[in-house]
Amino acid sequence: MDDAVLMRVENLKMHFDVSKRLFSKKKTLLKAVDDVSLSLRRGRTFGLVGESGCGKTTLGRTIVRLYKPTAGRIWYSDADLSPLSDAALMPYRSKMQMIFQDSFSSLNPRMMVGDIIAEPLRIQHRFASAREERELVEALVERIGLRKDHISRYPHEFSGGQRQRIGIARALANTPEFIVCDEPISALDVSIQAQVINLLLDLQDQMGLTYLFVSHDLSMVRHISHEVGVMYLGHMVETAPVHELYSHMLHPYTEALMSAVPQADPDMAEKSRRIILQGDVPTPIDPPSGCPFRTRCPYPKPICEQVMPALQDVGHGHFVACHQAAGSNSSARSI
């Protein structure tokens, strides 16, 4: 593996058996993630965007092996994590952490903050004494912008932004290399969102962290990410460096997402055209044949109904899964 690449995902699938929920006699699969490949470079942020239900969170949880993948490979440096048992995964657990969307439900309400942060360290048997444990926990609390005396309080005594900082401190406890940020700011006020994002950026600079940043906020993804991937119905439909994607979007779904971003400049807002997609998002239990986006695409072709488009390189590190866009780079840019 390239030394610059920390993690690589190859043809990853995560299917859930929902037969019992549907009271069905035959096996019914919900294809939450279906044949996704991507690379995560050391010390960089990969932003992951898409509508609710597209599989973003499931992809993040599968990459850190909270779910055992149905198929595909998850490479951490040169180690394949996909077939490993829970016991075999233990050495890698401390290197991969997750910041959850709901800062309240992700923290044990019966544990004090100090114990919440120290728990990952105790599992890894990191301490020789209680004093050493307390010193490290206090250092982590101060690092994320809280006070030492906060470690003796309970999660309900904090605001949403403070609880998210506690979640960040817990993720940092075992000095990880890779963190999945699962919509970490979506439940916060705008002013608090900026503080949390700046904290994540500072920590990345100081510790060389690699992030997978899952969000529906395209403006924030543009601010924090180096590369961006767009997901639709469990598939990756477009990936590119952040400036390339935002200036030259190729997939019609990406165009529709970007058209919904509010423009701060009144003149730009007046010139921008809002693209309204017709129809509903298909169910991942019974996705369309061929291209999953064809039922809502404004530019469908006969081939779209029959052949699933593969991610193709169109130059400048830009990959797109679209028969029309990949066929001609120049024509795709004029979609």
C-alpha cells in the first residue's frame, strides 16, 4: 500500500437481513453499502456527503468494524481487517475511533466524565496507577477546552457542544490515527459548530489525525475536507479533491445537492439555479436496475437502465459513476 494511504476500502458491501422485520418467508436484504471503494490519506480529511439514508453512517461504522462487512476488504496500512474476529481486532481498536452524532445518547448518563474518558484507557491497560490515569484525563479535558473540575460531573450537566467535546476527548484517549466523525455538528447551534470544527482542525494539525467526516452540510464539508465523496443509495457516485469537485461537479446528483447550498452573495444567489429532483429515493431493499440514480436523473439514457456505471477516472483525481459524464469530460461539465 502507498505510504501516504492509511486506510483503503475495496468493493465494500454491508447488507442487512430484514426478513424478520418484514415478516417475509424469503430472505430480504437491505443493501446499505453496495460495492464502495475509497482511499483515506494520512493526516487528511475525506468528506462524505449525500441524502439521509444513502449509507454514509453505515459505511463509517463498517470501516471501523462496528459492523462485520458482508463482502469486500478494509485495509489498515497492510493489515486486512475485514475477516478478523473481535479478539484479533483489539490491537487496531485503539487506532480507529468514532465521534457519534448524538452526543447525549453516546455518553453513559451514569458515569462521570472522568470515567467516560478513562474507560478506553482502562480497557487497553494503559495505567500503572490511579494518579497517572487522572493526570492524563485532566490533560485531555483541558485539550478539548473544558476545565479539570468537569471530570467529576455527569453528561446531563453539560450543553450539547460540551458533550460533543467530551466525546472527542474519549476518542482521543488512546491516541488514534483515524477517526470517523459521524455528523458531529448536526445537532449543534451554528456558533458552536464553528468551535467544534476549529477544534477538530487544530487536533488534526497537532496529532496528524486522519478523518472520515460524514455530513449533510456541504458548506462545512468544503471547509474541512481535502477530498469529497458523494454517496447515493449505497453507492459512491463521485469523488474528487474538494476544490475540483465544488468547481467542476460532473454527476447530476452532485449538481442537485450543490444547488441546494445557500449562497451568501446576493448576486450569486440570484444567478444560481435550484435543481429539484423528481420522485422519491428508491428503497435499498429493492434498488433500480442499472444506475441507481436513473429513476430521478434528468438526463437518463437507455444504457442507464441496464448497466451499472463504474467509477471512472476523468482526470485531476476526479472519479465519477455516470454513463454520460464519464463518456466525455467536456460534455459532462456542461450537464
